[in-house]
Amino acid sequence: MENHAKRSTIYFDADLHRALRMKSATGGRSISEIVNEAVRRALREDQEDLAAFEARVAEETISYEELLDDLKAHGKL
């Protein structure tokens, strides 16, 4: 764990906690390491999603109804 780590209390579902303990024991890593990695991965995914939204901000939008009409017009419904 990093030297400047902060302590926090997290309450896990009992089955999830059991799975984390088993993963920790079999993988030789602490639960904190596993959780930190998962949170970092989730935050990276959020950052990628936000970048994708930003890249498409200028694209034309259509309503759901218009989309269905277009699909029907092109024989895809």
C-alpha cells in the first residue's frame, strides 16, 4: 500500500466480502489492493466515457421516435 494512503470504512455484502477474502488469499494481494485497482479501473472507464461524449458533442441528435422511423424506412424493423 502507498505511504500516503487514507483509511476508510467500507461495508460489503457478505458474499462479496467472502469472494474478496478468497481472491486476496489466493492472489497474494490485500483486499485494499484489489479494491483500489477496481476503483481506479472504474474511474478510468468514466474518464474514457466522458471523453467519448465530448468528442461527439457536435453530432446531430435524433429522437427515439425518429430513430425507429428511420429503421423502419430502411427495412431494419
